[in-house]
Amino acid sequence: RDPRLHVAAVLLSVQVLGQVGLGFHVTVFQILAAILTCAVMEVAITYRHSGALVWPASAMLTGNGVALILRAVGQPANDPWGTQFLALFAGVAAFGLATKYLIKVGGTHLFNPSNVALVVAFLLLGAEQVQPLDFWWGPLDGWLILAYAIILVGGILITRRLRLLTMAVAFWVTLAAGLGILAASGHCMTADWAFGPVCGVDFWRVIVTSPEVLIFLFFMITDPKTIPGGHVARILFAVGVGALASLLIAPQTNEWWTKVMLLSSLVLVCVARPLFDRLLPRPGTEEDQPVPFIVGTPAPGRSGPDLRRAGVSLGIAALLVASVGAGIVVAGAPARVEAPATGILLDDAIEIDPDSIPAVTIDPEVTGWNVDRVRADAQGLAGTLARLLRVEDQALLAGDPSLLAAVDHGDRFDELAARLDEARATGRTTVVDYAPDTLFLTQKLLGRQSGMGMAFEATGTQTLSTYDAGGTLLDRQESPYGLTFVMRQVFGDDRWFIVGVLPNE
């Protein structure tokens, strides 16, 4: 009958699915390190205070919650029995459990232990060392459908039994509305699982239907120990988390910060929990007092509702909703990026001989949000790469950085902008013509783009031509090459950009 055991059953089932079918980048020993660390700490602390040995159900949930969301950067894929980063998982879990005993208000802990531990870990360690679990878990296959079923059925049954289902729904509706406003304004984010920015309706859909968000609302926000006692207070608490999450997500341009801000919204609203309990206490407590701003509260001496007060309450509510909506739109300005106007139509302006492009072979391990479209147009994407490289040469010969902005982004743009500066300083410009013999299409994470790129591993012959400032050819050399050209859709339309060129591994 202990609901904590039901929550544990759901989370452990998701962990098992993650290992068997969903490809979670977390190992069995990392999960055990987090859970056992919390269990041992809880047993020791409880025994010291009470002299009794108690099953550490809550502590094990804390450890499981940490292990479910936390990911270590550099963790090898397909290594379920790896022992890397055990200290990281144990340390974050231990910190979370410690907050349960060290940060208390009204006799109970203020924060959800796993939630606050994850937020602190992400903010202190940064994206170079740790990652939250992805919003998108993969294509909707049998494994993912089973995960959704377990989370939804388990979450609904548990929150309904605890009379917290309305609270969970209130958060989801608020978050969906806030992110809907954000998506309608043209918001985009980059993500490791997408080959281009996730924008508009796709942005909204992937977050509000994310299994991670469902776990957050069913098993973190609705933690009975860290929410207000009153029913109305709980609803407003959940609405506050959803509204604040939307505001915090609005200025973020990549998935890492979007996920961290979602988790941070609960930490920040938990700080205000004593205020919710004070203003909207649980009915029947000594602190229970009429709340004048609740619509329909009878005024002294009247049997019916005070219509004037009700009108004021509705007006205030409407003003708050409008203010939050406007705040989301304004805060989201940094994530609404438009492609520069260049006037270059790559498909029309530059002709590439189709016979000069070898047949593309595709890595069977290529996966991602929009991978089907990329696979179907692999040969066309190779032609686009040839056109982009041709424009790079034109930009270098013309000394025109605006041409580079039409075809390059991130690390590649920085690299060629530096070559333009060098050409101005020396009076010599070197361009490269690539004649590929083989093209292997795979995927790669690269640099500050914060997302997955389509990568052509190419081999062939390159011709380096050096010109003086007047355009006279000074030297020409041929040599074999083996390079990986990484491409992304940077601005959310159908245009591709080169974001990096690396030696083949």
C-alpha cells in the first residue's frame, strides 16, 4: 500500500526499458551507485536518530531519480556494465539526500531531493561534464510505446490515489499554454538528436509530450513532502511551476539549458512553498482563514458572492495571464533567429556535374529526429555540400565575409573568417577544390553548434590553388585527402550549412 513502492516500480521499469530497448547512456552500476548511496545514508541517519532499522524507500527514490535524469558526458554508448563516473552519480545522489535533512521548513524538507541535486550538479559542472536526459527518446516504436504506457498509467494511478492528479494536469496545461505562446512566436532550439533546429510546432510537441516531462510532473512536482498542504495552494503551486518554466525556457537556444531551466523552475517555486501554505492553508487547520481574492468568496454580511470583488479578481487574473504571456514573448527574443539575407540560390547559381559525386553509402547507425528525410536525400545532400564548398572558394577569392555567412556557421565560419584575415594581411589566397572518390554519410557532434550534424567522411584528391591579390595564379598542387565535412540546418529552414571540417578518424 506504500505509494513510494509504486513510484519505485514505475521508475525501475523505465530504467529497465532504457537498458533493454531505449538505449539510455547510463550503466547498471551508475544506477546502483546512486540508489545504494542514498539507501546506506538513509539507514545510517535513521538508525542514529531512532535506533531502528527502516527500509529506505524514499532515499532509494531519490537515488533512482538522479540516475534516471543524470548523464555523464563521455559515457560510451552500448556499455550497460561500465563502471565509469560512479563517483559522480554517488556524489550527486548523496547531495540530494543531504538536502532532505539540512534544508527544512515547518518540519519537512523544502526541496525535492533529486530535483535540487540535479539542478545544482548541472549548474556547477556545466554542459562539458554532465547532461540531462533528452526530451526526445527516439522514434515511436514498441519500446517507446511501452515506456509511455508505464509512465502514464503508473503516474495517473499514483497521483489519483494521492489526490494530486489535478495538480499534475494543472502544471501540464500551464506549460503547454506557455510553450504554445513561445512556439507561435517562432522559437527554436538546437538539440543533439536533431540535424537542424527544432522550431515552432515541433518544439512545442517534443517538449509537452516528452517522457521526461511526464516523469517530472508525475514524480517530482507532486512529491507530497515538498508541496503545499491546501488543495487550492497545490493547484496554484503547479501553475506557478509551469508559468515560471515557460519564462525560463523562453530565452534558451539549446536543449541543455531548456532542460535545466525546466528542472530549475521547481526549485525556485519550492522556495516560495511556505508562502503558499501561509496564504492558502489546508482547510481545517488553525491557520485557515478566508482568502479575499478567491472568486466567489462571500463578503461579510452577504449570503451570495461579492460580484465587485469577483470582478476585481478576474481582472487581476487576466492581467497576470497577459503579463506572463507578454513576458514569454519578450524573453524568447534571443531564440528567434532569422537566416541572413544573402541573395544566393545555391541550387540555381552553381552547377555541379552529377557524375563528379560518387554514390553515397549510409552508416546504418545514423538516427535522429529528422533522419528519414536526410536518408532519402543523401545523394542530393552530397550535391549541396559540393555547392557550399564552391561558394567558400568564391568568398575567399572575393574577400567577402557575407558569402561565408551564406554557407558556413559556427566553427567552420570562424575558421574561414580567419583565413580571410590572413589573405588580407599576406596578399595571398589559397582555395581548395575537392574531387571525392568515396562518400560515407554518418553523424557527428561538433563544437559550439550544440547539435547533431550530418557528416560526410570523404576521400579523394584535393587541388590547392594559390592566387595573389590581383587574382594571378601563383601555385597549384594536388594531393590525396581524407576529411569529414559536417553539415547542419542552422536556421530552421531547408538550407544546409557547413559547420566543421575535420580529418577522418
